Amino acid sequence: MSKKLLQMQTIVEEFKSNLALLRSTIKWVFVSIVIGIVVGFVSGSFGYILTKVTNYRLDHSFMLYFLPIGSVIIVFLYRNIMKKKDPGTNQVLSAIHSDEDIPLHMAPLIYISTIITHTVGGSAGREGAALQLGGSIGNAISGVFGFKQKESRHIMIMCGMSAAFAGLFGTPIAAAVFAMEVVSVGIMHYAALLPCSISALISHGIAYQVFGIVPLSFDIMDLPVFEIKSALIISVLAILCGLLSIFFCVCLHETSKLFQKLFENLYVRAFVGGCVLLCFTLIAGHQKYNGTGTAMIINCMEGQIHSVEFLFKIIFTAITLACCFKGGEIVPTLYIGAAFGCLFGNLTGFSPSTCAAIGIGSMFCGVTNCPLTSLIICCELFRTDGFPFFLLAIGFSYTLSGYYGLYSSQKIVYSKYRSNFINKLAK
């Protein structure tokens, strides 16, 4: 009799456990839908406005003369609203590692300042704004629903990050994985898989259907057959991209330190940096290196880059972010990778379009330390035809990019070279 009673108790406990699991799943589905809707409208409108102001700047080149003023306005906004040093995307990553809070006013600040950056022609992307927008909104919604456990709040921050990334870039699968992978290199926060996936897909749908944010996609021309010779060529390119990603990260960090050392006053730093950018743009005689550079990526995919334009984009982006403009580094990274890959292809005679695509995936992996996201984003941008090339290239780039990265708050949990725990911050 006692044995039967024990079995009944076990069945009841299992039922209660499964019921609790079901309730938790329903809760997360509901919350992730809310985050996807809210962030979808915010990121969709953000992407729509960015497109409009970029087109206006391209049609009215006099807007470039407002570069020094634009950076000063951004400093003024942050000094009077944030009232402390802006850690940017690093604060979002730090909040997932710790109990650090993300202020909600970070969202409108990065929203407005990134629009200013693109209106006047700063060389920056959008993903920094996306991660900060989504992270701060996700954190705020966690408070609205009364999530007190830090683990739950962390998942909601990742949901917001995924939703904003998907809404702006149109790559929902990569966006869902990126938020889980970028925080801690070497491990994945699988508890966030379902919420991040739902938020990303909903946000992407809203951005596309309501605001017409077309997903990024490119065609590879003349994709070679994957064989020993082509694999060796792509491996060389990937190795070079891994080293170039280190160079890019070092340039960004050291340029920022140099500007801080030379110009302690933020307003002076912003104004001087804006003037330098304006001078460089006037010397170049075009807006090829201003803004995100998405149009230039298309040229790279068509094999039209024959010079060291990737170096100029590195210089423009480093100065832009050092003199207090806002935005992000990911789209400039894609530009740099595409331009370098296209140049490599033209010099070696090996399908410049394929090399441009490989350059994009390799550089993205090198600066973010996210190999799985890099592989997925390549498939979303270029389809799966070149999958073996992407897999090989990303493997080399991830290994040879060392422990450098765009975000100093990113934790390298496990070594890239051995199966051992190191738990260090990216350089």
C-alpha cells in the first residue's frame, strides 16, 4: 500500500512540475509577444526614419557641413539627460552579467542621436542603437510585469535585443541567436531561445509589413565549386579577415583613447572630430565613406572595388565613434569585410563577389566573436549556396581573431583554443 501511495505522490509531483513548466512557457510566450510588438514598432519607425534622412543627405550634400554641429548636439543631449558617461552597448551586455540597471531614457537618446548621426553623415551603423533600444525597452517591460529575479530580467533584455536587431536588419534567425551568443563567448543562454525567437520574428514582421523595412540580402555572382583549391583560397582570405578584425577593433579603441587624451572637454572633442570628418569627406569628394555604406556593399558584391577602400572606411568609422557620434559598428564592419574581400578577389582572380560575401561573414565573426550567428547571418544574407565556404571561413576567422572584440563588456568564458574556462573580458 505504501508503495502505491509513493507512486501516486510521484505522479502528482510530476504533474505539478509539468504544469508549472507549462505556466512558465505561456508566460514567456506572452511577454515575448509584447516585447516583439513594442520593439517592432520602435525599431521599424527607427529604420524608416533612418532611410529617409539618409536619402535626404545624399540628395542634399550641404548637410555634411553640419557634422561638427551634429556631434555637439549629441554631446549636449547625453550630458543633460544621461548626466554621466555613456557606456553605450557595453551597459546592455553588463546588465546581463550583473544586476546593473538599464535606464529607459537610453532608448530615446540613442534613437535621436543615431538619427542625427546619419542626417549629417557620420560613418556609423545601426546595430548599436538596435541593441541599446531593445535592451532598455526589454528591461523596462520586465519592471512593468514585475519580474524581480535577475535571470528573468536578463532574458527580457535579450528578447529586446533580438527584436530590435531583427526589426532593423531583417535577419530574425540570426537576431535571435546573436542576443544569446554575444553576451558570453563559449556558452549559449538557451533559456532565452524561445522568447528571443518569438520576439525577433514578430518584430521583423511588424518592421517589414508596417514600415517597409526590406531585409538585407545580396546575390553572389559566379559562386565557385567547393574543392581543395577554392577551399585553400578562401582559408587565406578568412585568415586575413581575422587579422583585419583585430586591426579594426584596435583602431576603434585606440582612436577613442587618443581623442579622450587630446580633447578632455567633450564639446571640443565632438566639434573637432566633426570638423575632421568634414575635411576628410571634402577631400574624398563623395559620400562613399559616410553613413552605413550599404550601397557600397552592393558594389562590392558586383566586384567593383579595386582599391583599399576598406582602410578609408575604418578611418571614418573610428573618428566618427571617437568624437561622440552614435550608431554602431556592425554595418561598417560588413562594408569593410565586403571591400577587403572584393579587393582580394580582384587581386587573386577568384570570384570577387564570393570573396566579398566571405569577407562579410568573416569580419562579422571576428569583431563579435559569434561564429554561430555569423554562419546564420551569411545564410540569411546570401542563402545557403555557399555554406561550405562560410563554415570554413568563419572557423578560421573566429580562431585567429583572438580575444579582441567591439564590446569591452563581452565575456570570453571559454578559450578559443582549448576546452578550458578563462572568463575574461574582450580586449
